[in-house]
Amino acid sequence: MSRPVPFLFDVDFGRPAQPAAAAAPLPAAPGSIALDEHEAALADAEASGYRRGEADGRRAAREAEAARLISAVEALGARLSEAFMEADTRAESTERDAVALALAFAQKFAAAAAKRFPLAEIQAAAETCFAELRSAPHLAVRVAPDFVEAVRAELTATAQERGFAGRLVVLGDPDVAEGDARLEWADGGVVRDGAAVARAVEQAIALRFGPPSPMADDEGAQR
């Protein structure tokens, strides 16, 4: 009987194994970028996001402060309305005293608000104009000379955010009080004049009460 011979699949196990050929590097995926380029792009995106977040934070804080001021002014307006209603049951001299006190408080409050946020009213007026005048060729803003640079920087950023593509011109005008502004475009304009508002309030009070009577003056002098 013949001896069985193992089948070795034509492999010579006595020879040393040949090293496997190095695998060819896989081709880069379509649209891929180098690691350093990716890290640079990521850093730019993070920096841009930080700047946007910082700007949004400042804007949110400013809007929150403005909202608080508006709320306080509305509350003051309600108090003035109550004062007018209550005044109907009082003597004319008492009515005058109540309104004069409320007006004095309002004037001091408005002055303090304008000092703390001198650009708030200008910014609000400009934002309204930018939203309605996106296609206007230009917008000229006249402010107090000391406010030119600050207003230009603030409104330039606001114009870009609101999509205003026209030319923005900020001019110093000695006839414009601090915190006031005149916004002018080709066929119109808006004026923010705190003194005019104060005069209108005083005229409204004068129409309500008329000139003080001699008796009221005597009573006021005796107090």
C-alpha cells in the first residue's frame, strides 16, 4: 500500500516568507482639506463666532437697558395720567403742584437717561430709518460736534446689520444739542429734539390749566 503524501497547495514551507508589499495609500476623499487648513478655518470660525456673540451681547444689554427706560417712562406717563384724573377733584393750586412735581421729576429723569445713554434716541431713530430706507442713496445724520465719531461708529454697524446699502454721512452741527439728531434723506427727514418735546409738554400743561390765578399765587407763597 502506497504512503499518503500531504497536499501543500504548491507552497514551499521551507523557504522564508516574502514580505508583503506595502499597501498603497488610500486616495484622499473628495473635498477633504489638510489638517492645518482645517484647524485654521476652525479657529477663524470660532473667532468670528466670538465677535458676533460679543456684539450680540452688547446689543442685548443695550436693548435691555432701553426697555427698562421705556418701562420707567411708561410708568411715569401712567402716573401723570393719574395725576390729571385726581386733579379734577382738587383745587387748581393743588393740581398745579402735582403736575409741576411730576414734570420736574420727568425732566430730571430724562436728563439722567440722556447722560447715561446719549446715543440711545439717535440709535432708535436711525434703526427705523434704515429699515424703511434700504434703497435710499444716502442718509445724512446731523449731531452735536462732540458726538460725530461715536455716532458714525455706532450707525455704520447698525446700517450693515439692517441692510442699508446707501451712503451714511454723519456731520457735526453746533445747532444740534447733545443727544438730539436730524436725519435727512432725499425726500424726507426725521428730527429728534428734546427741547421741542419739553416745550410741547409745557404748552399742554398751560392749555390744561391756563395762567395761574392771583389767589393760587398767594396760596403758594404762604406754603
